[in-house]
Amino acid sequence: MHLFADLAPSTPLTSGPQASLLDINVAEIASILTILLLVATGVALISRRYRVPYVTGLVLAGLAVTELLPQPVRLDSDLILNLLLPILVFQAAINTDISRLRTTVKPISLLAGPGLVIASGVTALVLRLALNLDWIPALLVGTILANTDTISVIAVFKEVRVPDRLSTIVEGESLFNDGVSLVLFGLILQAHTTGHLTVLGGLQQLFVVIVGGSLLGLAIGYLCTALFVALSDDPLSGILLTVAVAFGSFQAGQALQVSGVVVVVVAGLTVGNRGLSQSLSASSKITLLNFWEYADFCVNTFIFLLIGLEVDLLQLWGIIPAIALAIFAYQLGRLLSVYPLLWLTNRVDIPIPLRWQHVFFLGNIKGSLSMVMVLSLPATIPGRTDIITLVYGAVLVSLVVQGLSLPWLVKCLNVAPVSKTRQKIEAAQSQLIAAKAAQAELVKLRDGGVLSKSMYEEMRADYQIEVAEAETQLRHLNGRHIGSQRPSYGRTVKLNAIKRQLLMVERSALNDAVRKRIISAEIVSPRIEAIDNQLLTLED
């Protein structure tokens, strides 16, 4: 029985007329953007307060704010492919350190290459058999749902301590996974258009578009690096140049019939690892990277919000069995790709612990790129509306269920166990921080006339005992800890975080002094440059 039987092929995703952002007048666009920005700000505050993944909050908010907009809107496929997609891919590439990827190239290559093909094939086969889909739609859905979203997983890694190598593999797999999945997606669409595509012909075309895209990306990346030298370390001109490279490389790839995404990835890697490090000062590099981080944040914010706006809950409710089956299919595909391939990797490379492999499997969250791909499907695809609804439902469940449960699951896996000595050190630190904060509050109460001098001294003495005990314990534990083993990764991360905070305070104070005309920018500039260099060193 076809689980989509109740859906008419022409049924829109949302009730009532929908308008593309390109079809709405300027005043309404301004109103819509203002509302969405305010909603996103509220989601950010609530997410931080209740420790909910930001992207999950955005999707749920999108479901709730439809009535606040002047009129329903949708994501236009041309806008997605030509504007949003290059930003997402270029930002990920420009922030990727190739030197880190070299040490993990084997697991990344297997997961992003054969792993994606296996996951796509298994997902497509299950959907083909269970939902009676034709091969082309089944393969398209399989490729779309085989793509993983790194944003949600990396957000979890910021909350839960994980080893650096694990984080590097996840980031690297996601970067190249995006490129390979989009290339496969394009080949399947080509097979749909032409009516035929043999396995050998597909492999040849895959080779041509990837190799051709890589060569074109290298050429554009090195040209951009040369232009950085000519710009004489101008950060604003550098931002304009990288924006031109991101969009121009994608369009060049499309025009030359190679993979535009591969061109953007390779160009971004070249610019990030050669152009920025060799041609720009630390201050200019920080300015440029901050711009791209903001651009990526804005794009993801609007995509995830608009996902919620596009979803018709009543329609989704009618195909819950199909959505559950799609989730089972892509999880099965991930299972059959992760564990066997990493078992092979362990035979020829540094072993990846089984707990880490569980993170790769459980972190199989779907996100913005899956939505970009499904919304770009041409109208000639059979059952296009049904496919979009199915993918929307799978992504929504993935973001809400997997996104909320992943932090807890990673903690349960204990991928970065903390020693008993480290636990005692952090317990003593918490006692010291709490006692010092209480003493600072006592000073405010005394100065405000709330506490008498005698009461202040008596209460402060009690806290001083706790401070002394904590300091004594920390001296003992830190001395024994340092003497017995080399500094741990967790200790290094903590020290770097403290140093980074202190450097940012210094930088902010100097900028405030310049803004208030206390000292001249010419005198302060070398000091700010030195601070930026130290910040970059800590990031590296």
C-alpha cells in the first residue's frame, strides 16, 4: 500500500497562497525580516537559558510564528542554490585547517566517500521497497537523507567535552560529505533528465566533475591569494574579495559543467589555509573570519526558521508512518556505513574507539543542506510535493529528537573520561569560585549599609575558611597532578579559554580608550595587533 496515497500530487506544503521572497515588495520583505530576526533573538535567549539546541528551537519557532508574518513565504530554489548554498559551503571550508585533516584523512575519506554512497543506497532501497517509490525519487531521497549536519553536532561538542581528533573527523566528514552528496544528487537529476546513466558512465562523470571542480577551485583560490597581497592587508576589501570568490567560484563551476560545490570547497580551503595566513595580519584575519561566521549564522537561522514556516503539521500527521520509515532507513544506512568502514580504518590507521563510533552513528542529524537539496528538486520529479513533505518530516524529527537527546547520549558514552584527580581539582575550583563570589557580594552589602561591620567580618571569616581550604587543596592536587603526568587536553583547553578571555578584556579596554579619545589609535594599534596574534595562536 502506498503511504502517500492520501496526498494529491499538486497539494502545496502550506495552506493558502505562498510567495517567494523574490516576489514580495520591499516593505513586506523588511517586515518579514524584522519579525524573523526578533523571533531568532528570542529563540537564542531561550535556547541558552534552557540549554536547548539553537537550530531545534528555530524549527519549533517557525512552526509557531506563521500567523505573525504579513503573508506566507517560501524558500525559492534559485535563491537557495545561488545565494545560500555557496555561503554555507565556503564558510565551512575557509575555517577548516588542512593540517588537522591530514592526520584524520583515512576515516574522513571513507565516511565521506564510500560511506555516503552506502548510506544513500541502503536508504533508497528501503524506501523503494517499502513505499513503492520509483528508483529516481528513491535515490534522490536516499542522497538527501544521507547528508549529515555538522552544526548541531559541533554545538553539542561545545557543551560536552570530546577529544580533538573526534571533533576533527566529524567536521572533516561533514565538509566533504556535503560536496560528494551534492555531486551524486546532480548525477541522479541528470539521469532523470536524459533518461539513462550507466554505472561506468556515472563513475566517469563523477570523476570529471570532482577533478575538474578541484582544479578550478585551486586556480581560483591561488588567484584570490595573489589578490590578497595586492590589497595590502585591507580587511574590508578582503571581505569583498572572499564574497566574490564564494559566489563566483560556484557560478564558474556551473558554467563549465563541473561541480560548483567542489569548486567552492577547494577554493575556500585554499583561501583559508594560504591566502589568510600568508597575506593578512591577525587583526584582518579575525575581522574576515568573524564576517563569515556571522554570514553562516544568519543563513542557517533563516533556513531553519523557514523550514518551520514551510511545514504543514496536518499534512505531516497524515504521513507519520512514512516519516518513521524514512528515519529507520537513513539510520540503517548510517549503521551499515559507519561501523564496517571504521573497522577497516582501524586496521590501517590509528584505531577509533567504539565509543567514538557510536557518536558518529548517533550524531546522524539532518539539517539545512538536506532542506536546500530537496527544495531545489525540479517540478518534473514524480511526486515532488510528497518527497518534500517526507524530507521535511524526517528533518524536523531529527532536529527535535536527535538534537535534544544527543548531548545526553554523548555524556553517557563518556568519550572523554575525566580522571578522579581532575574531578577533585574542579570540585575545589567550584568551592573557591563560590566562596569568592559570596565574599564579593558581602562587600556590596556592607557598602550599601545592609550589613553592619561586625556581621560582615563574621560572615566573611566563614567564607575565608572555605577559600583557604580550597586554595590549599588546589595547590596539593595541581602539584601532584602536574608531577605525575603531562598536561591533559582538558587542562590545556581550560587555560586557553582563560587566556582568551583575558586577552579579549584587554582588547576591549584599548578599543574603549580609543573610542573615548583617551589615547590615539596610532599608539594603540601595535598593541591590538599583538593581542590579535596571541588570540590566533590560541585558536590554532
